[in-house]
Amino acid sequence: MLEHGTFSVVLEGNLLSITLLGTFNDIATLSACQQIEAKVESLNGQAFAILVNCIGYEGSTPDAHKISNQYLLWLNKINCIALASIYSQNIYADIVKNEQAALFELKNRQEFNDLQEAKLWLLSQL
């Protein structure tokens, strides 16, 4: 099976920026999560914030949601102090919330429709 979904994972200082494009299967999701884990581990326990840009996101398979939910459970246990998600439409945010219960365990998270607002909020949390 081939990887479906395109992503980028960039760490700048203590801000981890993740961009998701297209529809994701389990292979692409696992690859993205492994890159996220490597970036987080490079922080050696320092506090960090996450910006998830889902403006080009179109959904995920059930298996992909299971994988990302497992990684969210891991993020809940480490030093992630804030998470901002940006969606082009509220329906995508609703789908993610329905499929990833661990998202609700993140204490300091917000959803946005504007990239600049999300960045400003995250910077205020760091």
C-alpha cells in the first residue's frame, strides 16, 4: 500500500509546526507521527507548543485516526503546553474530535480558522 496524504513537520525553537494536506491513510499518519516524535525528543524535555495546520486536510481513514490518537495520548504525557489547530471548515474539526478522544485530554488547546491568530495565541502560551 502507498502513503496517502502529504505533511511537513518543522521545529522552530519550541514551536512544532505540522501541516497536513489531503486525505491520510495509516502509512502516512505513522510516518508523520514518527517525525513528530523525533522532533519532540530532540527538545530533551523542554516545554513546547504545537501548531497543526489542517487548512488543506481532507480527512483520514479509521486506522489513521487510531494511530494519531495513540500519539496524542503520548503528547498528553510530555511537556506539550499548548496546541492550536487550524481548519478551513468546522466539519473537519468535528470529524477529528469524533475520532480522536485523546484530543480532549490536552488541557490547553484551541481551534482556529486563521493561521496568524493561531500563531499569536501559541506564542502567548510559551
